[in-house]
Amino acid sequence: MQSEKLVQSLLEQTREIINQVEQLRSYDFQTLTWRENELSWNTLECLAHLNLYGDFYLPEIERTIKSSTTKPELEFKSGFLGSYFAKSMLPKEKLNKMKTFKDKNPLNASLDKSVIDTFINQQINLLELLNRSRKVSLNKVKIPTSISSLITLKLGDTFQFFINHIKRHLAQIERIQTSMKKHSA
């Protein structure tokens, strides 16, 4: 895939994500903290989970872009592992449940609406990093994963994985809201 087309697509997806989450600001606290059962996440917990990943990946991406001496290429070729990770995060009709690492599980954390602001600020930072990535190689710049610093992904794959993970949890938020409406009807 052309590197510029990938970056352009990821920028558009990130803008859509910001618009979608902006709408959550108008929801009342009860709506944002409603959960289907005691083991399921509420809307704020979904965003808090994403913020924890943003806290890890965004500084890593920024650091590696800043220190990179690579030049951009016309083509981005997804790596085997990166492609697998990115595709595994895509939201599906029947979502495959994934076990969350304990340090990324916000279940029953004390949260408020500032979680939404943090998330949106992270997305604005992501837009900036996507724009800055045009000056480096999406293929040669490697980002360590949150699983292990020994497992790295190409910058292009990291962006796709990161954004697909966000889209996955925004689909979860939509399901929470739909379920809440059914329960209150």
C-alpha cells in the first residue's frame, strides 16, 4: 500500500474517532457509568482502557519518530505479526472476547468525565504523530509492543493496530449504549 494513502486513511479514521467520542461529552454520568453486569465495562472504563494504551504507545511512537534517521518510502508493506495484530483488533459482528492485561483493566476504577478529555487529547496527539510519520520510514521504524519490548512492530503496523484497537472499543461502547436503551425500555 502507498505510505501516503495509509497515513491519509489513518488520519481520517482518527478524525472520525474524535467526532464519535466528542458526542459522549453530552451524556450524563449515569449513562457513561451504566454497565450490563458487574463484570462488564461501562463507557468510561472502555475509554480509560484505551487511555492506558495511549499512555504507552504515544510516547513510544513520538520517541522513535524523533530519533529516527530513516527516510520515507513510497510503499508500506505490513509485516506478518503487525498485520496479524492489526486485523485481530478489528471490530467484528460477533466480537471475539480478549483477555485484558491486568494493568490495562479499569474495571471498577474511580473515573469521571475527564477520561473523555484525556482520550480526545491523546487522539489529537495521534493526529500530530501521523503527520510527523510522513518524514520517516513506516517500514524501518520499529515500535516496541506493550506485551514485550522484545516484540516490535513496524510504525505503519503499530498505527493500524492502535487505531483498530480504538475502533474495537468504540464498537463496544455502541453495544453498551444499545443494551442500556433495551434495559431501560
